[in-house]
Amino acid sequence: MSILPASPFQLVHNPRVDRIGPYGDARRERLGGARFLQAQAEIQSWPGYARTPCVALPALAARAGLASLHYKDEGARFGLGSFKALGGAYAVFRLLAREIERRTGVATVRAQDLTSRRFQEITSSITVTCATDGNHGRSVAWGAKLFGCRCVIWVHETVSDGRIAAIAAYGAEVRRNPGNYDDAVRRAAQTAAEQGWFVVSDTSYEGYLDVPRDVMQGYALMVDEALGQVPDARALTHVFIQGGVGGLAAAVCAHLWERFGAARPRLVVVEPVNAACLLESARHGVATAVHGSLETIMAGLSCGEPSVVAWEILDAGADDFMAIEDEPAADCMRLLAHPVGQDPPIVGGESAVAGLAGLLLAADDGGARAALGLGSASRVLVFGTEGDTDPELYRRIVGRDAASVRAGGRGTPGAGEVASP
């Protein structure tokens, strides 16, 4: 019996993947090494920091014909509901620290210096901005509030009112821009140049690389936590991870490659079929944009242009790329809320479950299962990157709200209502 209803998907193996070479000093200089240790120490010092759970799902693993399956649940991260809290807020801190150091000559600025408003005269004069599908903007807005600067967030035309309200709750001004996510990215950059603001983006492009590296370095803390939570991390065989612009996937890839070298688990990147820019990049051997509305219920992955920095890592480090329809993501949300056997119920948002959906579709398909080397000895890690970041959409898809799922009542699985974001 299939775990998820049958759904078409695309699977592309990366012929350029380097499974032998070390991560290397050149890559470590850009992402990892001392930069990671700095991010780790800083974020772990913030008020409210705690490791998020990494949940074993033995019944679902057995159904999928796997040895083990672990789900890193980011729904409680800093109260923001997603892993993005690690990236955008850290990048805001790093940007403000660099600007204070430039203006004052103070050699080392820590978060406590900013939260105590020691440099309020400087930070209050700075405006940060970015484009977002929801979660990154929420993290940047939270970071701006925490560290004392002004914030303007751009959203595209299909971002839900619930996600906008969640951003505005942190004091940010939210502006809606016509078009898709990539149009909003360009609008944010243009306005920042005109107004003298600072862009804190999770995607990189030519001439804009440092801040996205800080964002990705924050994400790596989540990976490091997970490797300390799964039994025998060296025994992991596969990691399935969401795509988007590639920043998260590249952070996961880089940390695994730096930590385990040639022995790292196989990395499979999963995207919505309507926004599969990384899969198309792998197919063409060069960073490739996809166009159109990019509409998907996996709103955080609705991105058409790969991040330059991210693609540099993924082009040599990722093994495979998948593109899936929206329905398996919705099915996975319901599956986690109404779990298999005695597995615990989990609140997984629309973008959170893309990696898990890709895994389960591949595990059910003989050809994909063989191509990816999935079998009864496979030990798999997936990252549940958000909780119910849009509570109303979550309720419509799952059929009940997140509070009732977290309370442990299993309820009756229903079809829900899959709606556009």
C-alpha cells in the first residue's frame, strides 16, 4: 500500500557531484569553518535559544521500507515558527555590527550591545529591507526589532494576509509588490539603492554575496544540532531537503560535506514543480531561472532564480534534485498530523514537508527507489522547516488547527482543502 497517493514527480541526478574531494579551504572561507563557529556562539547566546526537537518516526520509516527516519522540527524556533529565525535575524545582527564597527572603530560588537541599545543612535538610523514569501521577512523583522533598527519588508502579490500580519507584528512596514517573488527581490534592491537602506536577503546575486552567506551560516546551526540529535550521525545515508533559492539546501550540503567529506549522506533537493529552478540548473549545468507565476502552496519555496552563492555549493555537492506537485505536500501535512502507528503527531507547514514528501514518493516508486539507493538499511534525515506559519491555510489543508494536533489528539484524517497561498 502506498504511503501517499500517487503523484507524478521529476528526478534528476547531478552528473557533476563531487563525492570524493574534500570540502576544501576555499569553500570553508566562504561558508563554514570559523564563520560557522562565530554564528553558532552568537545565536546560542540569544535570549530564548533552545535546540529544536529531532523526532524519530519509526512507524513511518517501516512503512517506507527504511531503517530509520528522523524529522528535525523547526516549528518552535525562537517563537517565529520556522528555521528562518536562524538566518535573517543573524544577518541583521552581522550587518549592524559591521556598520557600528565601521562608524565607531569598536573592534567587537555583540548582540548584548545591541539589545541593551548601547549603539541606539546608530542602529535607529539604519533601515533594513528584503523581499519574502513570509518566513524570511518575519525573521528580518524580528531581528530589526530585537537589535533596534527600522525595517521595510516587500511581499509579492500572492503572499497571504496571515503571513503579512505575522511580519507586521514585529513592527515592520510591509509593502506589497505586483508580480512574483523575484520581482519583489528586485523591487527591494532598487528601493534600498534609492533610499540608502540595507538589503538583508536570503538570495545572492552578482555584487551581493556577503549578507546571504551570513543568512546561510545561521541555517547551519540547525544542521549541527540535528547531527548531535540523531543516533550515530555517521550512519545517515540520505538527507532530503527543500529547495527555494537554494540557501537552506546549500547550508545543509556545506555542513555535511565539511563534517563528513566523502562519507557524507546522499543529498536530495526537493522543489515545487512550478518553481524548480535548482532542478533546471542541475539539468542545464548552470544556474538557470524559471519564469511564470511560480504559484504553489509551498509558499516558502516559490522562487524562480537560484542564489549564486548557494548554487556554487550545490552544483558540486548535491547528488539529486526532485520536483513535486502540491498535492503530496498537502498529503504529508495531514500524514504528520494523523501519524502512522505510534509516531507522534507533528505540525508541519506547507514548505516544511517538501523533503519528506519527496522521500515518500521516491520510496514508493521502484525506479526512483533504486536510483537513489533507498532500501531497508537506509537512515534518512529530513528537515521540517516550519510549523503553521499561516494558521488559517494550515487549518484548511489539515482539517483542524495546530493546537489540536499538538495536544496529541489524532482525530480523523480528512481530505482538507488545498488552497492557493
